[in-house]
Amino acid sequence: MEKTKSKSSNSTNGKASSSNKNNGNVGISKSAKRVSPSDQSTLMEEFFVDSLKDIYWAEKHLLKALPRLEKAATTQELKDSFVQHLEVTRGQITRLEQAFEIMGKKAQAKKCDAMDGLTKEAEGIIEDTEAGSMTRDVALIMAAQKVEHYEIASYGGLKQLAKTLGKTDLSDLMDQTLQEEKMADEMLTSIAENKINLEAASE
């Protein structure tokens, strides 16, 4: 009987030992997956810089698109708004270059598929609407506001990320551009509601 108890005890201890080994392996696995706060900060900074590259491409691409929109517009008021935003966009590009400098990175552009698609849609509108019509202006305003809404979302996100990273000066830069984009969107709405929408409805 004593021998039987001894075997049972050894068997139990063996299982316990095996269990401890398994638990040890699980612990190592979980530890390996943990990301330290400093690593998280680095990952966020990388994402922030990548987002800067995206919007930098978008703004530079917009420099080429705005003159085409201005040329295609019917009313002088809408033409003037595109010319005005062209100058604003140049200032925003300079601001982005300052942002890269703050991050200690070289200003680089990475193709923004969203802006590429939005500007192609605007070009399609020019082809599909009648030159000199108010309907074309209605369509161009809608296309331009889609661009503004994308930019508002982008700069709003960048502002908050910069704030989270503790870079107040960078957050302020992004906020300046954010306010400009909001003003541009409001201006387009005002132009549309002033007379263009009503005149287009009677065409």
C-alpha cells in the first residue's frame, strides 16, 4: 500500500511540475506581446509622421487642381473663392513643412488616395456638366466641399494626435489650418445659398 501511495504522489508531483512549466511558458508569451509606453509613443509618432506625408501630398496635389476648378467655374464669385483658397493652400503647405521640422523629419509626400479620388471626381464633374451653367457651379461647390470635409477630418485628427504627443506648438499649427478649412467650407456654403442653387434649379 505504501508503494502505491508513493507512485501516486510522484505522478501528482510530475503533473504539477509540468503545469508549472506550461504556466511559465504562457507568462513569457504574454510578456513578449506587451508594448512599453515608450514603444507606444514611438508607434504613434510614426503614424503621425505618416499622416503628415499623406496630407502633404494632398495639399500639393490640390495646388494643381484648384486652377482647373477656377477655370471651369461659371460665376466670378466662385472663381474668386478658388483663387483665394489657392493662396491659403500654399500657406498650409509651408505650415506642414514646419511640422515636419518640429518632428525632426524631412518633408516628404506619400500619395493620398483619398485626395486623388476627390480631384478625379471633380474633373469628371467638369466633363459631365455644361460650361457656363449654374448647375456646373453647384456641382463644383459640392466637389470642393467634399475636399474640405476630408481636410477638416485630417487636420482635426492631426491636431489631437499632436496634443496627445505633448507637442503643443505642433497642435497649434494643425489648428490654424483646421480653422482655415472650416472657413473655406462655410464660404462655399454661403456662395451656394446666395443665388447659385436657386438659379441652377431654374435651368
